[in-house]
Amino acid sequence: MRKLALLLFLVVRMAHADLQEAGAEFEKGNYLEAAKLLAPLAKAGDVRAQLNLGSMYSTGLGVPKDAALAAYWTRKAAQAGNPKAQANLGLLSLHGIGTPQSDSAAAKWLKLAADQGNAGAQNTLGVLFTEGRGVPQDFSLARKLFDSAIRGGEAAAANNLAHMIEYGIGDKPDLQAALGLYAIAAESGDAAAQNRVGLAHLNGELRPKNLALAKEWFQRSATQGDRYGQFHFGKLLAAENAIAPLQAIMWISLSAAQGYSDAQSELDARTQSLSQDQRQQLSELIAQWRPAGNGKFNPANGWPPATATATATATATATATHITISSMEASASKTAVKRPSLGLIVYDLHPELAKAWGLSKPAGVVVATTKKGSTAGQAGIARDDIILRVGPHGIEKVTDLVRATASLTPGTKVPIEIRRASSRSVEEVLVEVAEQTD
């Protein structure tokens, strides 16, 4: 019996040593060697090896990128109770990466991870409760989950909770409290929040206008790959008549490449006067750019520009470890006497969701639900419909819908272009603009 116990002790020590060696090789950038060391450990049932091997198959580090194997090894670790693996499997299920897309399965795995204190899972589960995806819609529980995730250090949760507070989802709106949370998220590195803080400084929201601080926050957001931060930073550089105007156009181009229509319009106007040499220089600048830190860059098809060098291609990598979905009520400015409302709860269309729905690009915002008795619901707009245009305003993100709604007049009717959830056909419906009540 003592011999068996000693043998098991030695096996465990050897496995631990191999895992440490794999980690050391990974840190040195020897991903192939790390994968070779992890594979037998994962097959022998080592949960940490399974988790890490799944992540490597997800990213293509040291092994061919394989979504099915990423899901396989992640599921093994998740079934063994590892909270990080459960959180990752929840995200894989949410986006249908290597496993069938299922909101309910995603919610199940995310809850298991969230109950063990995983802040990323708490954040994403909060998003699902905000949208009513895979779980009953519950704004109160969403806020609690975001709050727990914030205390766990999840910057994206501060950004998501700030959205809810700014636009009064589940409670009365409070711009001051929202801006405080945006600041926390921005300081913690959330690119979307950094862009929002930049806008607050640019527009003088509850503070004096400060162009220098706006520029600083836009730059932080832009360098991480946020398309709105890139657009705003490029616009500020262009307005300064920068010594290197191609730098300004580069940022606007990066934003346009990620599908932001305002950036595309700006780009078209600014590139008309460029010489062939300048266009070549611009393509090279774009192709050499990479997002900073853990930033992400999700260009549309046809990237990089044809004139860019093949050895400096910016690539889009789908990640299964982090998600930020903006979700808010589309309502007008809180200072107006009569605030227009369409009675919609919406969220940004994530690229992976667009792909799962067979769409070529993530254009528009998705309807999570319509308020009871809302004019939008009465007009036939339903859950999972995609809002593409409100009147003359094209809709790319939630804040576009907020601004478009703010320009409307209660009592009038506005044509809204939507892509139907059932058929994916594009239709136009006429919706009466209601007055927002607290």
C-alpha cells in the first residue's frame, strides 16, 4: 500500500514538473514545445493542462487553430469544475465556436463559473440577464452581477453597469454616477469606456471641456483597437492639422475597416486628394499597425488594402476569453422637457453573432426586447430584429440609436428600417414616437 502511495506521489510530482516546464516554455514564446508538454498531461486528465491546451487551440499558438478541439479540451476542464474553463466554455457556447450556439448552454456554464467568483463570467452573465438571452430578463440581477464583477477587477463590467445607469435601465438614469463608473473602467483599461470618457471631456459633460484630455483618452482607446476611439482620435488629429496628416487618416481608416460608416464617409472625403505615393504610404502604415496590450481589431473582408505588404498583415483573432456587449435603453437626453422614446431595449451586434446569423458584417443593433405597450412593439418590431436605420440616420451601434431617438419629436411618426429575425429580410416600418416617462 505504501509503494502504491509513493508511486502516486511521484506521478503527481512529475506531472506538476511537466506543467511548470510547459508554462516556462510558453512564457519564452516556445508555443510548440509548450503544446507538446501539455498534450499528454491533458490526455491523462490534468485539468490545468486541458484548460491551457484548449486556449492554445482557440488562439492557434503552438498548434493549428481548431475551434472543435478548443471546445473539446475546454469542456473537459469545465466538467471537472474549473471556473476559468466554465467561463470560456460559456463564451464558446454563446458564440457557437467549436460547439453549437446556445444561449441557454452559455448561461448554464457562465453561472457555474460566476458562482465560483469568476469576474469575467459574472460580467457576461450580467449581459445575458440585461438582454434576456438564455435567461429571463432581470435588470436588477444584471446590476448585481456587474457589481460583483467590478469588485473582482473586471473593467468591462464597470463599462456595462455605467451604460445601464446612464440610460436608466432598471432604475432612474444618473449621468454623474455613470461617468464615475466609466472613469473606473477607463483607468482599468477598457477601450470602450476610454472612448466614452474622451467624449465626456470633448463635450464638457459635468466638467469643463478639455480637448487635451479628450485626445489622451481617445488615443488610449484607439491603440487598443476600439473603432469609435480610432475615429474620434483620427478626427482630432486631422483638426489639429497634424504635421503627419497620414497618421490621422490611418486611424480613420482603421475605424472604417471595422465597419463604422461615419469613418468610411470621412475616409472617402479625405483620401480623394491623396497622391499615389501617399496612398501607398497610408497602406503601409495601416498594415504595420497592431493593437496594444490585449486590444482587439476586427476588420471586415478585404483586409488589408491590396497595396499593403503581405508580410505586415493585420489579423483579426476571435477570442473566447472576453466579451463586452453594450446594452442600453434608446432614449433621449435626460435634460429635455419632452423626451422621445421608441420603447426599445437593444444591444450592439457582436461580430461573432453576425457570423452565426449569416450576415456579412455586424451592421445595426439587435432588439433584446420591446417595452410593454411600446409603439415599436405595436408596429411589429420584435426580439432579435436588427435596427438598421431610423429616419435618415444609419445605425451602427447603440449610441447611434440613442442620438437618432433624441432628434425625434414625440407624437410624430418615423420610418425605421429593420432586418427581420425570422427571415433576415429588410423591411421598413412606421413607428410613432412616444414620450419617455421615468
